[in-house]
Amino acid sequence: MREGDASPPPASGRGPGGGLARPFKSRNTARAKSLRNDSSPPERLLWQHLRNRQLDGRKFSRQIPVGPYFCDFLCREAKLIIELDGSTHDNGADYDARRDAYCRTQGYSILRFTNADVLTNLEGVLSHIQTTLAQAHPQPLPPAGGE
């Protein structure tokens, strides 16, 4: 997750056509696109297994802003952030703790893996993500007696 530039909402508070709009939260899509284009080989590898609802039918997005930070992967419905730590993400323990604390106050859980984990134990990484998803949001049991 990387810190981003938070842009303020439009001063007028009006939507297209001049009508009143609900509060607008600007998203730094240019920064997100840049981060996606510059993703590391481990990020690209993990993305190949998370995209298109391939993991338990869950939708993941990549390089999505959460407050002032960008997370590597996000499953909105499970409120789960997945971070890959490597040389390009070496921001220091204080930064990571501050960022993780912020995301937790927003209701997110965070899983961290090293780039080496993804490259050498991809099945283990995917299994850990699946287990976390199942524990956070178990599938409902069918009604008793076939009702």
C-alpha cells in the first residue's frame, strides 16, 4: 500500500448539470493506473490468480485507494487488503504500522506476504487467503431438512 495524494472534493458540492450531488470523493486514478503499470513480477503473478473472481468467486481489485493509501489488492466485500512486501515496498515498520492502523479503523483486515512467498509458495499464499476469506465470511449453511 502506498500513500497517495488526497484531492479535496469540488468546492461547489454540485454534480453534473449543476444539481446537488452526494459528497464526492475524488480518486487518484492516474496514480492507481501508474502503480498497476509498474507492478512487480510477484504482484503480476498473484494478480493472475485473484482477477476475474478466480479465488472463491471473490472480486479483487488492485492498487485501490483506502484513505490516503494505495493497497496492492482489495476485496471490498470481505474488507480484506492483501499486501506484498519487497524491495519496492520497503517503507519501514513505522509507516506500515501507521498505514495498517488506519485501514483497520476503516474496518479492513490486512494480510501481508513477501514477494518471495508468492514466487516460491504461491499455492500456500492462495490457500491462506482462501482460509481468511472463509473465516471472515463463511458461506451460509443450507436450510435443515431441505426446506
